[in-house]
Amino acid sequence: MKNKTSIFDKNKKKNLSLGISTGTIATATAIVALKSLIDHNSENLNCVEVKAPYGQLFVEISEIKKVNSFKSIASAVKYPYYDPDVTVNHKISSAIELKDKTSEDNEKIQIIGGSGVGIVTKPGLQVEVGKPAINPVPQKMIKDNLNELIPKDKIAIVEISVENGAEIAKKTMNPRLGIIGGISILGTTGIAKSFDDESWKKSLICQLDIAIAQKVNKLIFVPGNIGEKYAIKHLNANKDQIIQMGNFVGFMFQNAKEKGIEELILFGHIGKLVKIAGGIFNTANKIADSRREIFTCHTALCRGSLEIIHQIYNSKTSEDMLAILKKENLDKKVLKSISNSIIEIIKNRYNITINLIIIDIKGNILIKT
């Protein structure tokens, strides 16, 4: 049910499970900047109501600056909530400039990106190449909220800016997605939920969309940055080929299958990929960690002695287990057995053919199928 909702509790800002999306803040500041130009009682605009898909939301405004009779700037701070959101505590601003409408003006509202808002450079995202990374829902929110306020003989140019946007974007997936120079203005409902897993998953899927749009061949799935580094080194791969999975292995394979990908290279460290041999498709340690059990099982299948099986089971790291197996000349057999299980499990569950490359902590290739 849509509610008239105030996200902020001034006394409990650090205990919120909900936050305001960057799109909502951009909309709120645009409303205030516009009202300060057309309403002489703008001193009461310290809190503004925004119509969002979620419902009516209220956003606190931190600053209003009237530049002249036709231009004004308003800002708001994105307050903390339970999520490692890089835009938290940063200021998002909208500059509104009113101009006389001419016969050549097809749009009543023009939205552009200012300082700290990224530019899209690769196809496959919701925004066209060359445009500021302001997603469709925030753009629609801005237009819907401003449309009735703009005088009939005027058009409004809305410029969205983000404080330190270029710097904080480096901590996001934006550089990988080809969004350069700043962050994206996001949001689908108007609110930001503290589901950082869900927002991260959406970013991971964008990699697939971009690769498909560019018709990239021979996709290489890696757990993260280390896998990417060594995939570039060993496979002479370019970054557009490489798809980071994070811990969401099953999620990424499922999406790959749904998008028509039938074969790929899986490249990564043994400590992560071994978990797949146990049917674990979320490789976060807090979810599951059965490395020693899987190594122990495959050591037994490869006829390791009872003493070696005990040593493997009592080891703490994958590197320790490999060292024990190598000493007994069992490492290649056990790795082959584990690799076969990984390939078979992925094939059975997702019907995707895997070419598997497993490396150690130093990036040395342990096995290549």
C-alpha cells in the first residue's frame, strides 16, 4: 500500500532501515530550486514533498541559493541508513534554469548531468551512450513533479550534481560498467532499502547486459578483482570479456542462462571455486564454507591414505591442503576430481558448458580443462 511517508526521523537517522534514493533527492532539490524562482515564500522550503512510485515522500533540504531571477540551486544530504551506500553523507544538488519557450523547444523539461554525475560510454544500460547516468525512473520523477509548476511560457533546464561524485564512483561498479566521471542517479521506487546484496546483484547483471550489447565473445566469469587480474594476464583477455560474480555464483549463472549464454570460461582461485563442487552457489563464508570437507571427500575418492585424509580435514586453508596433496603426489588427481564435479554440477543445474581454469593464491594455474 502506498503511504504518505517521512523517511527521516531526525533523532534516529543512524538507525534507519530505509533511505532516500539519489533519484528522490535529485527530484526534491529540483522542486525546491524551481519553487524558489516562482514562489516568493521560499523560506519555508526546508522540507519538500516528492511524488514517487513508493508514495509521497518528504525530504529535508539543506541549502537554497538563488543565483538570479531565472536560476536557483538547492541541495540535500543523503542521510545514513543500514547500507554501505557510497553516496551517504554526500550532497546532491539540482540547479534549475528557466528559459523562455520557443517553437524549437520540444521538451518542457531538459535534464542534464553536472559535476559528479557519470556519463554512459557502453551500450546495454538503461541510458543511451553519451548521456548522463540518470536512470529512467528518476528522470520521470523529476518531470512528473516539476511539470505542473513550470510557467506555461517557460522551459526548465535541470542540472543534477553530486558532491565528490567522481571520487566516490571509484568505489562502485560504475568504472566496470563504462560509466565514467561520476556516480549514477538511481531508483525504481523512490526509497533505498538496506539490501546491499540486491543492489550489488543488479550491478553484476549490468555487466552481462553490456557484454551482450557489444556482442563480446568468450565471456570469462571470475569471483572478483584477483581473478580478473590473472585472467587478463593468462588469457590475454580484455575487461569487456570479464564478468565478476562476487559471491553470487548461482545467481550469475542463472542470469547468464536466461540471457542465452551457453558456454563460458570459469576462472578463479581454488578457495572460492572448490565450493561449487559441493553444490554451494553463494560462496560467502558467512553462508557456507565446506572447503575442507570437499577436499577431504575428493582425496578419499582418489584413494588417499587415511593419514592424508585426516591431515586434509584438519587443515585450515586451501593452500595448506594443496601443499599436503602435492607432497603425496595427489594434487593433480584431486584437482581433476574437483574440477569434474564443478563442471558436472554447473552443467546439470544450468545447462551451461564450462571451460574451467583454477589458480592458486599467487595466480599460478593449477588445472585447466
